[in-house]
Amino acid sequence: MRKMIDALQKPNLIRRMFGIVGVVCLSISIYGIWQGNAKKTNSFSETSDANNIPDVVLSKDYYPLGVGKYWIYSVENPIEDGRLEVERQIVRHERRDERDVYFFEDGSLAYRQDGKVYEINPEGQVDVVFASMSGIGDSYAYKSQGLHIEKRVSAVDTLINAGDRNYSNCLQVITSFRRSSTSRVYAYASYYAPGIGLVGRQQLPNELSDFGTVELLKDFGSRSM
């Protein structure tokens, strides 16, 4: 996978790194945030409810890719004890090595392969998303920039309330990561709504922090480019 990643990355992508977006890029760079204590919030909740009528149009794709698509997130800022609003938008598409590669405004890129989306941020960190054909118990392990990472689907019918919207039949993915076989394991839960993408992300409780929300989807859609 290293060879494939090197072929896709361009030097100008590395130079386009935005400082604040790097904190919340959908990747393992979120590791640094979780060393502080996260506070509880009542704007995000989850239940298992397969019969709930969704507020949004559904599809089987948990991470739709397309030029013009955007997502706006409310993200906890542990340094200033507040929240930040961060927008991500796909601005360009290219065909490379028989793959459709999508470029984000923040310098990240993403492509689909074998039912998953591989997203690479400007620093070269890789996040793998179960995009389609996923079931409970599906797992995937890989390494990225010194981290041992494992993804596991733990639910496929989760109801998420984020802000003023309900998202039904969400895919819940538990990500655990560590530096080495002897180092402490950290974990977080991500929730993907069909036809929309990431709607929320929470760290899981450990001895360093309380259970708290990291990211919440505030708005999403598509703009003509």
C-alpha cells in the first residue's frame, strides 16, 4: 500500500496543509487531541433503532465522494475549552492508475478500493473507511506513520442525533490504535450515515479522559464547482 500511496501524493499537496484543519482531518492525527480531557455534551447521542424513519435520503454508500460535496463539523477545542467550526469540501477529481482520486480543499485526497475509502491527509497519514457492503464484525488492520491501527464494524443500525438532525441506520466503526505492541491502546467510535458520510466521532473512555464528543456534523450538501 506504501507504493500506491506514494504514487498518488503530490508535493504541492503537502505544502497546502492548513494548521487548524490538521487537528480535525479525518485521520489518526486526532490522536493528539485525546491526550486532554473531553467534556460531555448533550448535542450528540446514540441508540440502536433499526425501525426509525430517517430524516435524510439513504443509500448504501457510507462515504459518498463527488466534486462539490462538503461537510461542516463542530469540533471540540481542548486548548481553548470551546468549539471550532471546520468545513471540508471536495474540489477536484482525477483519474489515476485506474482509480478515481478526489482532492479536498485542505490538501487531503481519497479514493475507493474494495468497498473501502482510503483517505490520506497532507502529512501522509492514512484513514480507512468502510464505505459499502459492511457488516457487523468486519475488520481491517494496517499501519500508518508508526501507528498500528485496527478498524471494526460494531453496529449497522445506530441512530445518531447530532444538532437538530437524526441520522438513522448509521454504521458504527471502532478504531483502536497504538504505537507498538507494548504501548497503550487508544480507541474512538465513528458514525457514518448512509448517503452522507461521517456524522459524529467520539473518543472512548480511558484512564486519561472522560467520554466526550470530538466531532459533530452541522451541515452537508453539494455545491456546483
